[in-house]
Amino acid sequence: LLIALALTLAFIFHESRAEEPILPLTLFKNHTFSVTSILAFIIGAGMFGAIVMLPLYLQVVKGDSATSAGLKLIPFMIGIVSMSIVSGKMISKHGHYKRYPIIGLALMTTGIVLLSTLTETTPFWKLSIYAVLIGAGLGFSMQTIVIALQNSVEFKDMGVATSANTFFRSIGATIGVALFGTVYASRLADNLPIEVAKLKASNPAALVGATPEKFAALKENTAVLKSFTPELQAGIVHAFVNSFHVVFLTAAPITAIGFMIAFALRETPLRSGAAHHAAKEEAAGEAIA
């Protein structure tokens, strides 16, 4: 963390003095750029948190293969694609975009909260609905904030501003996966001994063959689960489910904060084709000069 902080400060120092900075710090004076950067960070964290944790749940709790777990993310992708199209068409028709990140982050938060209710017996159709909600939330918000951003900056800054938005989303994804992975591992380390202790007290025979080496290997390879007795498998799966609950309940407040921040997004009239062409010509003239 200290190294990351030092490198960030060094980057800011260098960019503030560079004649042609990679990321002009003056962009942060633009209200829309700052708000959409924060939203991109939060959306990235929520998106990749779901993409990583859902297949893990399906593999560990439902016993799916990696391929099957990946295919069961299709409802998630359907939500993203369909609502990206819908929001794009509605923005083109009516010229308003502020409402869509608000709706999107509300849907994301709702979907993530619902994921925290998953159990060993949750049917796939319910999981599909939750995944569609999260995907729809991403579809409503992910590209819409890019439209808002591009509409707020000068044409000459559009490329770097768009790239910066993608960068912040990637950083959010990286930190989100690391955060949720840490929470998951931490809770699992606490929950597993609890379930083992319960079985040891009620049914010691269920622990036959459960060596410390197998438990250590379980954290790296969930296929080891099948080598335990059925009773112990059920206890371990319950520990995993409880760990997933905490992960999703950790993610929900983050997207809820994004929902509140989305209200700060300022809506300005979309540029017309003529205005866009004029700005493009002006930017080209400045580049030649």
C-alpha cells in the first residue's frame, strides 16, 4: 500500500509538470469527469466481484464444472447486453442520460443483496434472476457514464478522458476482486473450523480421512471436497455459503454508495451532429497549429 501511494504521488507530481501529460490533471476540475471516474471505479468493483464469486459459488456449492459455471453466467451477460441497447436507444430518442446510472446502480445493489440470500438449495432460476438484475444494472450504467463523460469534455480531450474512465473501471475491478477475495478467504478460515467442531461433537465418524493436509488443499482446489464423507461435505459447503453471504453483503454498500453518487451527475444537452463536427474541426486545427 505504501509503495502504491508513493507511486501515485509520483505520478501526480510528474503529470502536473509535464508539457503533454498522459492524464491532464485539469480534467478533474470537470465535475462530470470526476463523478464518472468514481462511478467507473465502483461499477468495476461490482462487476468483477460478481463475475468471480458467482462461478465459485456454482462450483463449490452446486458442484458444477468450471465450464458449466461459466455458461451459467449467460443470464448476467444477457442483462448487460439487453439493457445497454435499451438505454442507448432511449438516450438517442430523448436526450436524457442521468436517470440510467441511477437505475442501473439501484438494480446492481438489489441484485447483490439478493445474492447474499443464496443457500445450498437455491434453484438456478432464482440465481438467474439475481444475475440478470446485476447485468441489467451494469448495462444501464456502464456505457451511459461514458456518454455523459464524452458529452462534457472538449473534443481534444475525449480520447484521454474515455481511456481514463476505462482505467478507473479496471482499477476498481482489481481492487474489488482483491477485497472480496480477502473477505471470502477470511470468513472461510473462520467458518470451516466451526463446522468441523460441530461435526466432531455430534458425529466424529464423519471426520474420517479429514486430514489437515486435505483442508489446506481445499482452499486451493475445491475438487478435494469430494474426498470427504457426505456429512463433512455438507458442513464444508455450509461454511462456504456463509462466507459468500459476507462477501455479497460487503459489496452491496459499495454499489449503494455509487447509487447515491449517481445523483450528483449533471445532465447537459447532448451535442448535435453539427456541434460535434465543429468541435472536431476545431480540435484538428489546434493539433496542426
